[in-house]
Amino acid sequence: MQKLIVVTGASTGMGASTARELARQRFHVLAGVRRDHDADAIRTTDIEPVILDITSSEQVAALAARVAADPRTLHALVNNAGIQVNAPVEARRWRSGGGCSRSTCSATSPSPRRSCPRSCRTRAA
Ligand SMILES: NC(=O)c1ccc[n+]([C@@H]2O[C@H](COP(=O)([O-])OP(=O)(O)OC[C@H]3O[C@@H](n4cnc5c(N)ncnc54)[C@H](OP(=O)(O)O)[C@@H]3O)[C@@H](O)[C@H]2O)c1
């Protein structure tokens, strides 16, 4: 029986590459993405996209239920989703409501927009 692996943040970068490599090695990958078009882009026979924002307790619970219901045991969790913050957290401005809840994406930010999630970068553009 195929082994099950969860990869979070599988829309781009190392997460997407990891999901594809694990699928190539015949694992069944539950690939966490935040948008439907990212799900469509990564979906293959062995890569099953799941809508997952790791800051959403509902979506994390839904993934846990999905894993628990699977006859395959969970072989690994690749906890990849995240953003890179290129400054001490004390130096960052944090937004609440409306904007990115984790990190600033304001034009005055000293760090590149690449540091923010794609949805945040899009809002800031
Ligand atoms: N590249 C480096 O040199 C480096 C160095 C140290 C650590 N890291 C860490 O390694 C991981 C992957 O890096 P990368 O370069 O491949 O980054 P990346 O291309 O920016 O990919 C980050 C992934 O995480 C997802 N993500 C961000 N916030 C999320 C959230 N709240 N819930 C679910 N998914 C979320 C993004 O989804 P969206 O497309 O929806 O935004 C994307 O799929 C990141 O955690 C990064 O911080 C990278």
C-alpha cells in the first residue's frame, strides 16, 4: 500500500518540489495549498491537493480528519509552509485586520515583498 505524506505550502518553491519528488517516489502526497488554481496546478495521480492555510484551525482540523479517515498510515509531515522574515521580529510592524496578519507588506518595509505570502503581496501591489 502507498504511504501517505503531508506537505504544507506546496504551491511554490521547496514545498511544490518536495511534493513532486515524493510523488515521483510513489508516495501519495496530500499537498497543502491556499487557492483553487494552485490546487489545479499541482494535482496529479499521486498528488492530492488540500486547501490548507496553516493559520486556519478549521482547515488544520479538516486535514487531520482527512488523514485520520485514510486507510494509509501517515508516513511523514513536511511542515514547509511559512514566510521568511528578513529582520528581527522586534523591527517589524504587525497588522491586524484587513492586511497580512503575520507580517507587514507595506511599501515602507525594508524587506522585499517576497517575504510576504503571495496573497499579501498581491494586495500590496
Ligand atoms: N528559500 C530559503 O532560502 C529558505 C531559507 C530558510 C527557510 N525557508 C523556509 O522554507 C519554506 C519554503 O521556502 P520557499 O523558498 O520554498 O518559500 P516560498 O516559495 O515562498 O513558498 C512558501 C510556501 O508556503 C506557503 N505559505 C505561506 N504562508 C502560509 C500559510 N499561512 N498557510 C499555508 N501555506 C502558507 C506559500 O503559499 P502561498 O503561495 O499561498 O503564499 C508557499 O506555498 C518557508 O517556510 C521558508 O520560510 C526558506
